[in-house]
Amino acid sequence: MTPAHSRPGYFAIAARPGAIPELDGLRGIAILLVLLRHAARPIHAEHGGILQVGSWDIAVPLLNGWMGVDLFFVLSGFLITHHLLMRWPERLGAGFLLRYWLKRVLRTFPAYYATLFIVAAGVLPFYRPQVADLTGEVAHHVIFLQDYLGSELVPAFWSLGVEEKFYLLCPFILWWLGAYPRMRQIRILTALALLPLLLRAMTLALSAGVVVDYASFFWTVRSPFHLALDGLWLGVMCALACRWRPAALTGDAANRHRLLFAGIALVALLQSAVAWFDAGHFRASVIVLALVPVGFAAIVLAVTSGTTAASRVLRTRWLRFLAVTSYSVYLTHMLMVPVAEGLVGSVEAFSQASPPVQFLLFLPVFVALSLVAGLALHLAVEKPFLLLKDRVQLH
């Protein structure tokens, strides 16, 4: 048990007990990608671009910031598996499962439900979503079905529906996998990671008259739980590989760096190519949604296998701050879009400025508001329950 005098103060932004610093850094990058997407979308929607460079627009990699959610999925798959296996009992019993689920509830429910009910109550004068059936909307958010039924309250909540279902199933998946030798486990997880690609392709083919724009593609092909599991399964695979400590990675820095840079190159290429969702490249997006988690999984496996060239960057304090507050920032950042629009829009020169200047004015205001709102939610709601969660032992 940590001595009282060495524990960080309540307001300290410190890593969670047992955290892997490099993964905290990647979590910080994930929330940054999400923020960049939602900072770019209002300007892009207004002008059709931000800064044209030949036939390419600087908005492309920003709009593809949705990839940050896929990084969150890979990290979740890794971390849940990693921490479960560290404390795995000889027999999977009800007591272990109940304590595991209690820790998950304490980690995710309080901040989520606080944000959900604040929005649903309509007490935010700057954020009033138009909801046809408020009672039904709140009900399916309460039981985390927004990935299937959509979210008119806060669209970003869709990923919570995916993650909560995975948290529920993960112990059983690991128990099932544990009955097989390593190579069989890898083959099973590879098949599970490929299955969403096949299902997305089938769903898109069967929804030809339904998927006609970004919104219909998102809620039909992107968000449902069974279509969004690629990154989570790859995260599980990375955690198992990390546990097995393959000598090809742990004992060879050159191989780690090859894997790291291959992952970075794949993600960078996909992020900078075209605005997949926003430009309506739905068929290609089905494949891109499978490739992006592969790139992130390569990065995760590389940085958790030993020191890499990215280690120093991923351990920086500003990324740790983003990582610690990332969940609360994710829950609240979309609420800050209209606030930021109102603030910058009140400046007379803003409407006359060019799109890149508008973006440069909007970005820091939006990011600052998002970080402040996220930090407030983290300290007021999320952190007390995290401290309580740390007292629950799986053993």
C-alpha cells in the first residue's frame, strides 16, 4: 500500500496506479485527434475546406481525427486484457467477475451518467440538442444502446456503447481463449479481428438505399458494436503478445523500431490520404476502418515491448495531462463546440477572415474550453470514483 506521505494530492494530475507511461501518451494523442476533428468540422462545413494545397486540403488529416477513437479501442482492448491477466484466478468465479465489473462501473459510469443527465435536463443554455423522444433517448443511453440506436444527445457517446459491451464480455473471451495453445489463440483473435470487416462490407452492400450520406454511414456501418470490434480484438492480441514477451521484439530494438515506424507510416498514410467519411468514400472506408487499428496495434505492441524512439515523447507531462483527463474531455468536448462558435463568432473580424485564419482562431478556443470542461468533470465527478475504484482488489 502506498504510504500516505507519498500519495499525490487530490488535484495532482498523476498517472493511475499500474499505468504504462507510453500507453498514457498514446491516450493523450487519441483525445487530441478527436479534438482536432471537431475543431475542423465547423470551418470545413462552412467553407468546404480550410486550406487548399493543390488538390489536397489541410483539413483532410484533421477530419480524419475520428481515428483517435480507434486508438482508444486498441488501448482499451490491451489494458483490460493486460490487467485481467495480471490478476487472473485459477478458476473464473462470480466473486472475481463482480469485482471486475464493479471496477469498470466505478471507472466509466459516474462521469458518463453525470454528463448524460446534465445534457438531458437541458440546463446547459449553450447546448440544446433537438430530441424527438427525450425519454426514449435517455433510456437507450442508460443501457448503452446508443451504438445501435444512435445518439441525438451527444453523438460522441456512441463509442461508450461499444466499450461497455466489450468490458462485459472480455473475461469470458479470455477464459475461452485460455483453453487453447498460443498459436490457436492468435488464429482465433485474427479471425475475430477480420470478422467486422466482412460484416461491414455485407452491411454496406445490404444498405445501398439507406447509406446515402455521412450520418447514415456512421450509424449503420461505423458505430454498431459488432461492426466496431477490430481495434478491441487487436488490443487483446497485443496484450497477449506482450505477456508472452517474444524475443524478436523484447530482445531486438531494431525490430521494435521497424514495427513502430511501420505502424506510424500506415496510420499517417491513411490519415492524410482523403477525408474518408466526410468525402463519402464509404466502400473504401470499410477497409480503412480495418487498417487503422492494425497500424495502432503495431505501435502499441512496439512501445510495450521495450524502449523505442517514441518513449521519451510519449512520457511527456502534457500528454499525461491529456491522458488523465481524456475520458472526461471526450464526454464534454462536443458540448463546447457551440460555446467556441459563439465566442469567436462575436468577434466582428472572424466572419471576414479566411478559412485558415478562422480555424486558427477557433482551434485554441475550442481546445481550451474542452480541456477546462473535461478537467472540471474529472475533478468533480470522475476522480472520487477512481479513488474508490483503486480500493477494489481483484484478488
